[in-house]
Amino acid sequence: MRWIVRIGILCLILVALALAALIFVPGERIARIAEQRFESATGRAMTLSDDVRTTIWPRLGVTVGRIEVANADWSGAGPMLSADSARVGVDLWALISGAIRIEEVAVINPVLRLETAADGRTNWNFGAADTADTGAPEATAPRDTLRAFTINSGILRGGRIIHTDGATGRQAEISDLDLKLSLLAFDGPADMALSARVNGQPVEARARIAEFDLFVAGDVTGLDLSVSSGANTLALNGRGGHGPVALEGRFEATLDDPPALFRALGQSAPDIPAGFGRNNAALSGDLTVMPEKVVHLRDGAIRLDGNALTGGFDIDLSGDRPRVNARFSGGALDFSSLASGGGGDAASGNQPGWPNQPIDTAPLALADGQVGLVADSIDLGLLKLGEADVTATLDRARLVFDLRRIGAYEGIVSGELVVNGRDGLSVGGDLRADDMALQPMLRDFAGYERLSGTGAVSLQILGVGNDVNTIMHSLSGGGSIDLGKGALQGIDLLGILRNPQGAGGGTTIYDAVTATFTIDGGVLSNDDLTLAAPLISATGAGRVDIGNQSLDYRVIPTALAGEDGGGISVPVIITGPWAAPSVRPDLEFLLEQELAGERRAVEERLKQEAEEALGVTRQGGESVEDAVKRKVEEEIGNKLLDIFGNN
């Protein structure tokens, strides 16, 4: 018992001596000691103002005025850290025993300047030589360089963080920074909560680091992180480290206000089409961020506006542009905004024309890579696709769709479609469709609903322009159609044969239609259309002005034709806008054909009379002129023989 009393008395004496030393040591001396200890621990000079005050109650502590921490020797931006004032309160008994247990630390109006040099060096790399980023892990201070400490309550108010990228010259700023930190054990968890304005946008964040000592050393440790800015939230539950940056864990992001996120990043929001995350987006999955600047996502779920996808991706950020390789699957996907927009009047009439709003090609230059997609259906605006297996390859703003197998309009489409935004915009393709339902396809693609049936269509096409209207007026290419049974609405070819004056209206039922065509300057030309129908057949030729959505086409139906030809024919001309074309008998063409027939008959009669008058008989396929010439030559030859041959 006596030894216990003696030990207690000794402890009291030691505490009294420590308090006396604290009271009588000048504040300036405390500041100099702190500066020396900081520089010894970090390798950076710290300057404290002479306004240093010590406190005994309610806790042992020190309050200082202006604080500055030197920047890296290669930086010219001034002090790395500065603050108007700071206050530190420590646990006296822990201090006497040799531990640093901080009860309170408060920093007022600090400014932290972070820099990345053009060669990759960073000014926050304490305790090690500043080295260029060669791809190797950054050097970090040994774990025992910083003496173990705890912080019961850390507070930062009115802070600013400014980051300058020496390679690009870009600067990002965090202002109005308020931070709360709690670290009850140096090798235990650290909890942090902050609020700030990042490039003017309000941001809140919370983090828990499982093992603070490992994290300070740059090693990977447990990490829970959440960040929110308005209607946007990001969260990671897993592991992470910063020497170099590495993350793995479950990641979830919800972006219900994408423009606010881009403002926080100091960038202008791109004009993202609807269906690609224009209004809202979400991403979740198992995320891995590797030191080589490669990001992996597995078991991912993506929502882009109303479109939902599952799958995964790999993103390589080490190059000039991100490179993405991904494979996704989805249900019914709506990308109709790719062809959205209003339209004016077409040049040839009052019908609505093609959309003339400029198409933004900037998104094509944001990244490179290859994305595979399997979906139940895809709405592209101009085309509506069924079950699809598509691979899209993007290389320097040139996007190529490999259509491996696509269900479209009750048939199957295959081929290749190209959207090239390298120099302006061009679109092209080499497509093949089998068993295609024509009416819904033509309705969606061209607003034309008069032709129904199924068949095969091949199409090679190229268009250039920065809007749909210009592209449609520039189309070139060609193709063919081979249709089975169907119907042509708005024209009754058999009825026209029966009553040419009553042309218009009705429907022509056909068994087969074949044709080939070429396209130039937005105009489709054809001269070999054949149509087979009950009781009649028909041929056709003409032009379809795709750019101006109009027709100028002639069909010649024939009824009661025998094996050697003949039959009754009444040409029909179809002209005007394809939404409401005019159908009428082509009487002028019929009259020209009749006159041509009469002219040929007169010519034949005159030739026959000439033969009889001259005594000429045509041989083989000779014309009258050839027969006359032959007759003359024979007569001359005979006369010459008479003169010279009989001497």
C-alpha cells in the first residue's frame, strides 16, 4: 500500500512539472518546436505566426494564428497549405505517457493547393523525393515517419482546395469546404464527413477507412465512400488505396441530374441523345480500378433514361481517348431520338419533309472501342428492330454496326451500317433483308403505306450531310427487290384496263414483284419492274425522289396476253407526293404508241411497194435499202460482164 501511495505522489509531481513547463515556455518557442517536428516528419517547412497561445482548461492545447506549409520545390504557386488559424487540444495523460491523443483539432479558412506537374510529379507526395510518373507506384514515406496519433474530433471550416493540372492547364476548385474527422485509433477506422462546393456545385461526401495507418502508407484497406450532389449519388463499398490509386468493391451510381455532375467536374454537359442518359442514368456492379488506369465492371446493371441493360465492360484510360470494350443485353430499347426532329416543307410540295435539325457528331469522338449488344428489340426511329445481336465498333469518330442477326418487320436483317463523323457526317450501309414485311418498314422509314407483302430486299446506300434532310437528298447506291404475294393500295391495274377513264383508287393484288434500282442524288431510278398478278401482268419504270418524297413512275399493265404476246395494255402514270400520289391513264403515251405502230405499218407498206416496183426481193434479214443496193450492184456487175466478158 505504501508503494502505491509513493507511485501516485510521483505521478502528481510529474504532471505538475509538465504543466509548469507548458505555462512558462513562451509561445514562440512552442511554434519553433512544432515547425521543426513537422519538417522532420514530412520534409516540408511549416511556418507558424508568433501568435501562439497555450491553454490548460478545459483541455491542454495550443491556438496559433497564420499557418503556412511549403510547396514542392518545383512549384511556383505559393504555399501548399495556408490557414488563418488553428487550434489543437490534446489528452495530457496520454502525452505524459508518450502518445499523441488529440482531443480536438480545428482549422479555420485553410487553402490547399494541389498540383500535378506536366511530367506527372505531384506536390502532395510527402516524405519522398519528387519523381516523375513513370508508371511505377509512387514512393511513399515509411509508415513510422508519421508518429501514431488519434483525433477525437477534427474540424475544418471555410476551406478551399485548388488543383492545377500542369499538363493541360486546367484548374478545378473546391470551396466552402467543411470537414469533420474522427480517428480513435491510428491503426483503426477513420470516419469523415464533408460538405463543399465543387466548381460551384454543392457536394456532400462521407467516408470510412477501415485501417487508417495502411491508408496513410498508400496500401489497400477497407473503404466505404459515398458522394452526393443534388440528385446525383455515387457509392463504393469495398477496398481502396492511393499509392497508386486502386479500388475494388460494389459500386452504385445514380445520376438524376447529369448536367449538375458535369458542372461539378468543370465541364460543359454534352448534348446526349434521349435514351442514352440525357435525363437520368444509373450504374451498379462489381468495380475494379487498377493502377494501370484500367477499369473493369462485372455483373453490371445500367439504366439510360428508360433503357435497362445488364453486362460488363473494360475501360482503358491510359491513351488519348478512353477505350471501351463491353458486352450488354437488354429488353426493349428505345433509341428513336437518333432520328428525331421536326421538318419543313419538301421542295416539291406541301407534304412534311425530312427532319432538318443538325445532328451532333461530337459524342462519336469521345471514345474508341467495341460494344456488343443483344436485345429483345431496338427502336432507332427510322428503323424498328426486333430481336437483335449487334456489335458496334467506334474508331476515331467512325461507328460501324455489324448486324449479325436482327429481327425486323417479321423478317431477318443482316449486313453492315456505318455512321462516319470524322469530317462532317456520312451514313452508309450494305444490308440484306429476307421475308421482310414491306408495309410497316416503308411506313417507318419513308412514311409510305401503300405497298404490302413480304420479300427479300438488298440495299447498298451512302448519304452525306449534317441533318436527315440533307442526307436523304444526297443518297447514292442501289439494290434489288424480290417480293412474294402482296398488294398495292391506291391503284387497281385490272380496273384501269376495264375502264381507263375511271383510274384511281382500289387495290392491285399481285403474286410476285421483282426489280433492280440505282440511287443518285437522292433519286431512285428503275427500268425493269415486273409484276405478276391474277389475270394481268405489268412492267414499270420511273423515278422515286427520296429527298423530296415524290413519285414519277409509269406502269404498263397487260391483260389477256397470250404466249406470243399481244393482249390489252393501258399505261398508268403515278406522280406527285408519295403520301398522296396521282394515278391516271397515260393517254399521251398510249397515243404515241399507236401513232408509232401506224407509222411502222406505213413504212412497211411503202417498202413493199418499192420492192415490187424495183423487182427487189429481200433475202434473210435485209432491209429494203440493202436489197436495193445489192440489186444495183448485181445489175452493174452483169453489164460489165456483158461488155468485157464476151470479147
